[in-house]
Amino acid sequence: MNALRIRGGRRLNGEWSIHSAKNAVLPVLAASILTNDRVYLNDCPDLSDIRYMGEILQTLGCDVQTQNGMMTVDPQGLCRWEMPDELSKKIRSSIFMLGPIIARFRRATVTFPGGCEIGLRPIDLHLSGLRQLGVSILEEGGMIHCDGSRMRAGTVHFDYPSVGATENVMMAAVGLRGTTLVHNAAREPEIVDLQNFLCAMGARVSGAGTHTIAIEGVKRLHGVAYTPMPDRIVAGTLLAAAAATGGNVRLRNVPVQDLYAVFAKLREMGCSIDEDADAVTLHAPERLWAFHQLQTQPHPGFPTDMQVQMLALAVRAQGTSVVVENVFENRFTHAGDLNRMGADVMVNGRTAIVKGVDRLYGARVAARDLRGGAALAIAGLQAEGETLVEHVELIDRGYDKLEQMLGALGADICRICTDT
Ligand code: EPZ
């Protein structure tokens, strides 16, 4: 079992360049099977979720090579429309394969992806979107059998702007003759990035980033070399870590325009933030102010994937902060561990009340999900003494060697093997 060992009290200073985003690379990898030509993806981080998605593509018959951050997908050998059961359960984003497989084969068999610590993660909106395009779907014994033989371009409306469901319908519709309209689509930046990738392959998609996306079907997509967008959540996490330590950092290759909600909260807490076109510099005060209230919302509201990191900042801020998690049903899993470090977090359903304390103390804690694990690391940076964050494999799902990033910025952090 590996853990991150953190000795708190160091200010973070220095520079770091952000890699491509996990939540952009995963749908783009899925979309790579929409062509028979090779796809080259640059600057891909070495994350377990991305490795698993590559294994899924290989199981379907593709050749996937990774070298120095460049992923090459050769879909020539694509021959299967049934998703591998075990692999599908390992990563939630395996459900992103549904749309592309149906687009290629007009049928698909996938497993219900597992839920996880942060929620049940249902896929009813994914299935509703495909049914609205004429896909017949039979759910039986944990398997989903899709028949797309009668699917047509049409109009899809989502009850909730689901990121994954929007991406699945975009990919399913790229080859449908006519124009498909998606209403109440998710507006996350990763949706825009998927649109850019599909258009770079010759698709005709527009409107991503707004609530209505139009997909005009084309006969064929061609290969492409593409660099997925930088990871706004990794950038936000490093800014939060710097803010937690009274630090002064500059991040390069940052999607600045996608982080305004995070900048606003950090400024509210007393940080000064200078924005360039694709870089950001944060100077933090010795002690942060509480942010009073933070509500997570679909983009462009405050991103749920940054909620936990901001809560870890609030635990030592001056005053009381209220955090409301509107997107997932169980995203305060790490509150107990924070309280064991001396924090004062009270959770009631989707609301957490955080009374700022003067000091945190190092402790042995455990990650339960990837963003919660990052939040515990941020708490460890502020704590007196040594903190061990166990189950670092969960953090590795979304951060390519978090200890390397934080260490490069001056943290006293390393990865160790624990006996448990
Ligand atoms: C994507 O998950 C991201 N994952 C998540 O990042 C992110 O938190 C989420 O979008 C919201 O921004 C990837 O892109 C791989 P949703 P996704 O469908 O697509 C409910 C991380 O830490 N819902 O927008 O699963 C769902 O339960 C991860 O990097 C349904 O009810 O998010 C949730 O409450 C965590 N039915 C809400 O909608 C459905 O069919 C938002 O889910 C689908 C979703």
C-alpha cells in the first residue's frame, strides 16, 4: 500500500506547467474509434483512468501505444461492440464508449458502470439521450444491450445538463444523416474540447459551451493529431495548495477562462491572482479569510471537482464557511479525517459548516476518492507534524504524481510504501 508522507509548514513557491486534462482525454480517447485512421494525442498525463481507457480500446481491437505522453490510437482493428465487463467496472468513464460504439456498429453491449464514493452515478440520462435518437435499449442483468439500427438524427433534451450524457450523444450523432440538436446540454469546457476534437476529425459540431449543441452528420471522419485542453482541476488544486501555505506560485498552460469561479473564491479568501492569456500567478496571505458560502453548480458555476480542495482551505481560514454540494450526493467523505487533524467540519446532507481553526495536526488519513485525497494532502501541507495520506492509488486516478508537482513547488512530500 502506498501513501503520501507530508511534513507541513512549508510555503509553496515556484512554477509548474499543467498537463492535459483527464476529463478531456477520456472522452477524446473514446471518440478516437469514430475514424479508421490513426489518432495522436499529445501531452497525456500518466493516470490510471487513462491507462484503463486505453486497455478498453485494445480489448475492442484497437492498437494503443503510449510514449512520453503521446498516445497513439490505431482503430483499424476495431471489431468488438461488447465492452469488457471487468474493465468497464473499473472506471466510470467507460460509459463514454457507448456513443462511439453505437456510431460505428449501430449496436453496443455495455455493463452498468460502478458507482463510487461520491455517489450512485446513474446513467439514465445517457440512455434517455440515446433513446431520443431512436436507439432501442434493453437493460438486463446489469448489462445494457443497445440496438441502433433505427437511430436517426433528431432532437435530444436532457432533464439535467450531464457532462457524460452530453458527450455520449455528441459522439453517437456525428454520422447520423441530418442535424441533431441537443438541448440543456452540459457547458463544461471539456465539452468544448470534445467538439474541437471532433471538428478536427472532420465532424460538423457547433454550440458546445452553450446549452444547445448542433451535430450535422458527416459520412466519414479522418485521423488527427490533437492536444487536449489543460487540466483546470489540477491547476485549481495547485492554486489551493499554494493558498493553504501562504505561498506564491505561477502556473503555466492554464485554461484561465475556465477558472473564474475558482479565482473568485480564492480572491474572496484574500489571495491576489494575476491572470495572463494562459498562465496565472497567485500570492496568498499568511492567513486566509473564510469564503462564507460556496455552492457547486454545473459550469460556469463553481466546479464540484474543486469543492473538496476549497473546503480543505476553509478549515484553517478565519471565520466560518458554508459549503453546499449540489452536484453529487456524497462529496464530503473526507470530513472525518479532516476533523481528526483538528478541523471543525460539521456535515448535514449536502451542506458542510466549516469553522476555521488556528492549527491542524498531522495524522494518518486515507483517500476515499481522488479529489478528497488531494484535499487531505492540502490539509497535510498546513498541519504541524507529519501526515500520511493512504490509498494514494485513488489520487493517481486524477493526478500524475501529485507529490512531484507539490514537491517541485517546495512541499516536503514523498511517496512511501506503508506496511498495511
Ligand atoms: C464528469 O462526470 C466528470 N468525469 C466528473 O469528474 C465531474 O465531477 C462531473 O462530470 C461534473 O462536472 C469525467 O468527465 C470523466 P455528470 P459525469 O453526468 O459525466 C447525475 C473527477 O473527479 N447523473 O455531469 O459522470 C450524477 O449522478 C470526476 O474528475 C444522473 O443522475 O458527471 C451527478 O449527480 C468526478 N444521471 C450529476 O448528474 C445520469 O445519467 C452530474 O453528473 C448522469 C448523471
